[in-house]
Amino acid sequence: MNRIVLMLSVLLCLSAVRARATDYYVAPHGNDSGPGTRSRPFASIQKAADKMSAGDTCVIRAGTYRQAVVLDDISGQPGKPIRFRAAKGERVVLDGTEPIQGRWSPYTNAIYKAPLDEEDVSQLFVDGRMQIEARWPNIEFGDLLKRERWAKAGPGSCYGTMVDSNLATTAIDWTGALATLNVAHQWSTWWTFVASHEKGSDTFTYEKKLGGIANYANKPKRWEDDYYYLTGKLEALDAPAEWFHDTEAGLLYLRTDDGRSPAGRRAAYKKRIYAFDASGCAHLEFAGLDFFACTFRLAGCSNSVVDSCRLLFPTCSRRKRPGGRTPRPVTTVRGDDNIVRNTGIAYASHTGLDVTGNRNVVENCIIHDTGWSGKGPVLRVTGEWADAIRGNGNIVRRNTLYNGEGVILYYRGGSHLLEYNHVFNGGLLTKDVALVYTSTPLCAGSIVRYNWVHGCQTDPFIGRGKDGGGIGIRGDDMSRELTVHHNVVWDCGMVGIIVKGDNNNVYNNTVFGVGPADTDKRHSRYGGHLLIPTRAEPKKAWAKWQEKWPLLKVQNANSFFINNAVCSITWRNKPLPDSPRIANNPILPRRAEEWLRDPANLDFRPGARSPLTDAGIAVQGLTGSYKGKAPDVGAYEHNGRFWKPGADWQWADRP
């Protein structure tokens, strides 16, 4: 009997020991045949991951790790996550590149070559600095999001044909080159291949297979103000910090910034996409990690956290050859109840961060300079398309989001909350763009509040004179039950706020400085500071999703537009009959600073004697608490809390 009791005691002790969380250590000098302790760490993160269970932590010591970790169906528990974190006070770099091992030899004109037998090279770095793939027109790294550095279409261009007098001066036969085209409506960019061109010609052709062109294919004038650039030719390698990879010959060509041999410098190419690739996992945590030229993917994961990580050049892709599919990897969180916080993401060629699912949170992050190949918002947050209208509920809070090719913050799905974000400088490579964008009845229940939104000056549409393009906040076609309140919107070329559809609530926003940036008028004939569509919802042949819902004969008949401080109100069609639902939107003077404290220094509160003070109307269920006789008009109360949006930290990340 005593022996049985003793054995049971031993088993219970062993069980208790295993129940305690284990810390596994990884270090560059480690060995995977060891125990993974602090004194005898593993060399690979994957080795630690394969041993971990709920409550365990992988402590990663300082150093650079060129590793790809796959996590498949491993999970922690509530209160006992599986953690991967940098050792306290130590810098851990997860590096997606591989050094060029081949010997460099001179080629011509300060260009050097080295053997590199890789199927797909999408990105190259020298001493940590991104090099530019050989292209025409030439650019430097700082020009990645400058539309004016692209080539421009000329008269005679049409679908399938590009005409540009400057093309003839390149003395290159561009047949077979990759063409990046921002054409037609110019809110999207395509990759295709040059089907035919002759050296010295001002014209090239390409296949008419640009998906989504829709009815723009037969609008000739829409093709004569387009933008494009060309890559994929060794002859285009004619500027410092440019490279070209000849896949068939297995040779890499590089012209360094100083024209000298790359030998002895840290030349490396992007090799890995994901440093962490998790699928079907739950209760994971990643903290304090630096990602360089690689990223993470959480696919079908739940209750997981990414905290205080930094991602530089996380994703990059390009189409290599005709007929092949073009993978576009993105930093991804897909699943439910996940959190990304205190994290920085910069210089992704496409979307900066893509979050899909329910009840996910993106908070206190800085994401910028994305979409420089012409594709993807800075932050994309959506629910599953098939989900119920109110079934998503993601939160985007206190983020700083800026410098994007088009849309900065894109959201789709119901009951999302977007608040206290600083969103600016979008539409840098496209037009017909809004900085904060949604559409369709699936947006119902979403709230956009307490955000600063500014800096969207895009090219105007053909035939609209000197009016600019660019929108601040947009609820696009068939929006329903969307709420937009207490936002400040300025410096947009065409429209400050537009919400289409019906049953929307737009109140207590401050909008000024709308119109082309190069004029004192700052008033757009086409758009306006507040644009209220009332016409029937138009049927759009290319929008197949419209078939899911009936089109309205009158828009915004049941919407509220109240207490907005704007410099103009424009109706798309005609004003609705007198209604308390659309009221009390005083027109600011041309110089908004006359009614606001100090907008030049980002103080948008009403001045001491501003007509906006106590000038609002209270509507039950909409306007909240206020000081004084009545709510103030606009985004701030004169004596109320002076809220500021954006992340509470700064990131000195410029390469």
C-alpha cells in the first residue's frame, strides 16, 4: 500500500513539474542537439517551436536569424499562450534575405555581375538599403511613391496600346518587358507584358486582359492621361543602385551607388517570405521582434497577439514571366479575436497589413509607405464576405497610417470601429481615391470617429478643368447604416466627406481646405467639403455584387447630416425636402482659422468667440454629452477634451 501511495506521489510530482511553463532559449551560437536552456540554447526557432506547449516561451537571444518557422495547429490556452519573444533588452532580427555568395566580376559601365541561380528574385539590398530593379523611367528609393516619376501616356493611347513620345528616346526594344500600368479609371494598377515594340518607336502594345477595366475599355479619352513604367530589360540598367536578374542565365547584375564593385559589401537578395507562418493556431504571442525583408502570416488563427514588432520591407512581389500566376504575399492576420499592437510596418510593395475576421484589434501601430508597386491600401480590415452584415466587429484604434499608393484605411464588413487614427498622404500613385474607404450594405453598424484625415491631392478627371481629385472619408456605393462623427478632414482635392446609400449618420465633423492644393479657392466645383448624394443609386454593369441588394430610388432620405462645420455642402442631384435630418451645418469662412483656434498647428477647437460654440442641436441617440447651452458644431467642444489621434510612439525607421 505504501509503495502505491509513493508511486502516485511521484507521478503527481512529475505532472506538476510538466504543468509549469518552460522557457526555451535560442541563440545564433546554439545547437539543436542541446536542451534549449539558457546556457545551452537551440540554434533554430523551429526546434523550440516543435517542443512547446501551452504556457511555454521561446526566448530569442540577440542576433540575426535567417529562418522560416512553420506553426501548424499548435495552440496555447487562455492565460497560457505560446510565446515567441526577444530576450529583454536584446535586438532580434528575423532576416528574409540571403547573401550573394558568388564572385563579382566587371560587366560594363560600372555594372558588375555575379552568378545567382534562383528562380525568382524580387528584391535586392546592399548594406541594408533597398536597390531599384532596372526600370524606365529611372527613380531613386525616395521616389517610390512619386507618381510624377512614372512615364505618361500621350494622345492616341487606348486599351491595349500605349503611346508616349518619350518612349522612342530609350533606344531599347521593350518587347517582353513587364509593364506596370495605372490606366483607365486609375484607381487600380495592373501588371502585364509588352506584346510588341520596336526600338525607336513611341508605341507598344499589350494584351487586352486587364481584369476590372469594365466599361472604361471603350472610352478613348480615359487612356490618354495614364501612367506606367517598364522593367525586365538588362539594357534599362543605367543608373546607380539598380539591378537586374537574368533567370535563364543565372546571373545577377548590379550597379552600386558609388559605381564600385559590390565585393566586400553586404549584398543580399530576398529569399524567404514568412519568418513565422502559422495556420490553425490559437493563443500565440510574438513580441519585440524585428523583421527585415520578411513577415508573418496568421491564417485561421484566434486569440493571438503581435506586440511591439518592427517590420521593414516585409513583402515584395513582381510578376516574372507571361502566363504565370503572381503571388502577392501580405502581412496577414486572418481569424478571430487577434490583436496587433505597438507594431511598425513600412515599405511593403503592396498592402501593409491585411486583417480579416471577427473582433480583431489593430491598435497603436505605425504603418507607412506601402503599395509602391501600385497595389494595396496601407491597412485593410474586412470581415468574411459571406458573414452577416453585423457579424465582424473589428477595431482599428490609435494608429498612425500614412504614405500610400491609394486608399490608406480600407474596411469592409459590419460593426467595425475606427477611432483616434491619424490618416494622411494617400492617393500618391492613383486617383479617384479616398483615404478612408468602405462600400456596400455590409458596412452597416460601422463607426468612423475621432480621426484626423488629410492629404489626398490626386490628378483631376479629364474634362473637369482644374478641379483636383482626392477624397477624405468615403462611404461609397450602397453604403447602409454607416456612422461618421467627430472627424477632422482637410487638404483633399475634391471631397471632404461623402456617404452614399441611406440610414447613415454624419454629424459633428470639421471639414476645411477642400479643393486643389495650388489655389487659394480651395473649393471644388465637382465635390465639396460635404457631399450628400440624393439621386437614385446607379446600376453599374461591372459591379456584380450589386445584385445582392435592391437599388434605392432616393439616397439618404433617412440619413442624418447635422452639426458639421464645413466650408461647402454639395448635393449630387438635388437637395432633399426640408428635413430636421439634414440641418445645422454652418458654412465656415474661406479661412477656417477665423472660426478655429489654430488649425495651422493642429488645434481644431472652436475659438473663444467662434460662431460654432453652442451652435449645435442635440439629437437623442446621436449627440452625446456637451458643455454649455448646446453642443458645439464640429469635431471639438470649445471647452471639451482636446483629443489627439495616432500612435503614442515614434519610429525612426528610414533606411
